[in-house]
Amino acid sequence: MDEQIKFKEALDALLDLAAASDGMLTMPQVQEACSEFHLSQEQLGLVCAYLESNRVKIQDAPASGRSRELFGEPEAETARKAGGQEKAKDGDGRESAYYKMYLDELKKLRRYRREEEEELIEAMLAGDAQAKERLIEGNLPQVVRISEEYLGQGVLAADLVQEGNMALLLAMETYDRQKSFRLHLLEEIERAMVEAIREQTGADDVGRHLAQDANALMRATEELAEELEREATAQELAAYLHMDQAKVEALVKMSLDAMNMFEG
């Protein structure tokens, strides 16, 4: 079983356990549920922040103070606190009061310039927690942009962003230079959102995986064009994406066919 799926199942099991215990968990329960993943103390702190964002109280949990900022508050809780008056419009959660406030807060976070990214990555890989924090904050708006591509598929925007933020944090821990940093984040965030849609709707996600690949191809095309100062070849795109060249060519053809159909 894919490690990320197993980890998600462990988180879901903790949420179920908390629901059966009046929303309470102990730190040993969290540690036991995550024991097979060999998480660092920092990663356990992120797990606790995720659980707290889902209204779970953890006894003796390390204080993060960032669960609301990084994960957002579940849409249902927002509506409950407002007496049910803040229902999302169009079923996607974009119009809730809290979600608007979260988007406003993102604008206040520290950003970094593109030329700073490599230096921050090197520092993060060397164990610099402050560099990791800047990379996380700089990519939180990207999670929101990616979530917009998955709206209207049965999952609230706030829930998609929450799943994407968790994936962003975990992606920082798993980055190993095997591929582009930005592509690594994109793949992990999109995978989490696709999985959330599949779990909440029970729908077949084959079509969504194709859309995910197409989105990755589009971003890779833009990034390589900027780096190479010319349009990338299918072979270059395949190497960049760690994808079979025939699949890249098929995705390009599919995108062109869709554009021609739209223009027609």
C-alpha cells in the first residue's frame, strides 16, 4: 500500500478514535498510531496541529500555535459558530467568512523571490527550521491556487486547502532532490486533494488523475520555458517530469484536442 495512503488512514483512525472519546486524545495515542512512520518530533507536532484543526484536543501535545493558520478551520465549524449563517455559496466554500479571512491572512505572510528559493532549499535540507518556515509560508498561496482547479467536485474549498496544507508540510519532509522542488510540492498537494475527493465522493478518480498529469505538464512547460528561454521538447518535458515520453506526447495531444474543440 502506498505510504501516503497508509498515513492518511492512520490520521482518519485517530479522528475516529477522538470522535468516540468526546474529541479527546492523549499524546501516547497519537504516537502509537504514527509509530510505523518513524516521525520526528517536528512531524508529530504537525500531526497534532492537523488534528487540532479538526477540533480534537490532545493532552500534553506540543504547542504549535499554527493549526488555525496552516490548516484553516473546517467549514462546518465556521457555520456552527456563526449560528449557521455563513453557509458557503455554490457548494465550494469560497464565500464563507472564515475562508475569506484566511485568504486575507495569506497576503500578510512573508514571500520569497524566485532567486531565493534555491538558497532556502539548501538551508532547509541542512536542517534550518527558519528556511523551511519561509518555504512553507511562501507556498501556502499555491495550495489555494491548486485547490481552485478541483472545486465543484463535491468537496468544500476549505477542506481541499486543509488537505493541501497538510500535504505541503509533509512534502517538505520528503523532498530529496530527485525532481524539481516545485513539481514535488505540486504532485504531493494534488495527490492529497484527489484522494480527498475520492474519499468524500466515492467517485472514480481516473479522469482526475489525467487532469492531474495534464496540470503538471502545463506547469512544467511554463517552468522549463522560463529556464531554457524557449519551448521545451517532449523529451525534455519527460525527463523533467520523470514521465514516459509517449505519455507526455499523449497528454500534449489531449490538451491540443481539447483546445481545438473549445475553439471550434
